[in-house]
Amino acid sequence: MNIVLTLTFSIVMLFFMIFPAMKITEWIDERYPIPKKLYTPVMLSIVVLLSICIGLFLKFA
């Protein structure tokens, strides 16, 4: 049940984490140039990671 609640919170947070993930990806690209082919997958993985972190925070905090 804990996993279901965490994933429910995380799915809602996906939309709110797009802008911070774009800014983090831009910052990473400035420091370490990312090939254009990998730019979108890096951003999407950061979106998922941030939303899961926020979902865990909302569940257990």
C-alpha cells in the first residue's frame, strides 16, 4: 500500500517537476556538454527522479 500511495503522489508531481528538470538539465549542459540526442532522456529521467523524491517526501514526512 505504501508503494501505491508513493506512486500516486509522484504521478501528480510529474507536471510540476518539468520546469525544475529543464533548469537542472540546462545547468548540466553548461557544465558538461550533453549531446542533443541525450538531452531529452536526461531531462525526462530528472523529471521522474524529482517526482519520486517529492512523492516519498509527501508520503513519509
